[in-house]
Amino acid sequence: MTDTLNTLLFGIYPYIALSVLIIGCIVRYEREPYTWRSGSSQLLRRRQLMWGSVLFHIGILVLFFGHLIGLLVPEGLFDLMGISKSFKQMMAIVIGGLAGLVMLVGGALLIHRRLFDARIRRTSTFGDIVILLLLYVQLLIGLATIFISLQHLDGQEMINFMTWAQGIFTFQADAASYVADVHPLFKLHLFLGLTIMLVFPFTRLVHMLSAPLRYVWRPGYQIVRSRRAA
């Protein structure tokens, strides 16, 4: 990959994806609040949805926060906690691999349900199917990178990704150079992850940002109509 293309994909494209993610979510929430939902098809084949959704969400949450912590927490903090680069690398492989397998099973159930149940397929939008398949492909690529990571147990490869990610968020002009020489499969994984961020505001994934915290302190009853109207 040429230096120019590497800079474009991993030095400029991340800012495009992050900008569209943030601005797109704000605009959609303000202009189309009634589309801000998961679009559940729970009434159709509920049991398969339950197993698939639970496994899928457990896996994706572990992977999401694992990537978030692994990439954005400064290396010095891991050193203070006595976590070496090699141990961090192995921990990422084991925990990420297990979470990936859980998500793999859950995703397979959800894809089978959405594509091979005629009723659910009719109620699904093109975006519903594409984003699910996109996440599944990203998962498969991520699992495939484990075999490459096993060849870099010193943890230096992970440090390159950490430096790149933190360089993007601190606006370092040379951030893309840290991933210039990594394996092409890792580059594909990074590019697809950025693309998912890019399309995020236009899909049902936006429901991930909705945390119903007010339900914790809401009253135990709901007023349907006033006593006077009765």
C-alpha cells in the first residue's frame, strides 16, 4: 500500500467517519426521533431471537469495550498496573476470541432468522440486512486476525494499533504511519470498522446510544388518563 493511500485510509478517513458518526446521530435524533429504535421483530420466532440476540449482544459488548480499553487507554497506565505488553496481547486474544465465538453463534442465528423466515424478511429493510451482514463479516475478519496475532506475542503489534488510535484522537499528523506495515488483514479490519462507524447513524444501530436511565427512578405506575376524565 502506498504512503498516500495509507494516509488517506488511516489518517483522513477516520476523521470523515467520526464526523459523520457524530453529526449524523445528532441530526437523526433531532429530525427523525421516531426512527431512533431497534425495529424489533420480537413477535416473530421469538425463541430464536432471544438466543441469537442475547449471544450476539454479549459478544459485541465485550468486543466493543475490549477494543475501546485496549486501544485508547495509554500504555503507561497498563505499565502502572503491572500488565506487560505480551500479557495484554494474550489477554486480548483469549477474551476477544471467546467473545467473538459467542457473537459468531448469536449472529448466525440472527442472520438465519432474518434471511430465511419469509415474514421477517418482508419486514426487514435493506439496511437491516446489510448492517447485520457487515457486522458478521467484520467479526469473521477479526477472528481471522487472531492467527496473525499469535505470531506477535511480544505485543508490539498491539502497541502500533494503540499509538495509531490515540494519535487519531490527539490529531497527530503522522498517526497513519503506525499501521503502514501491519498485515493487510488488520488493515481490512480497521477499514471495515471505520466504515461501520460511517454508516452507523443511518441504521438501527443508533439504539445502542439510548440508555433508558430514567426507568430506574420512574414511578411504579403509569397514568393513562386523569381521574377527572374518568
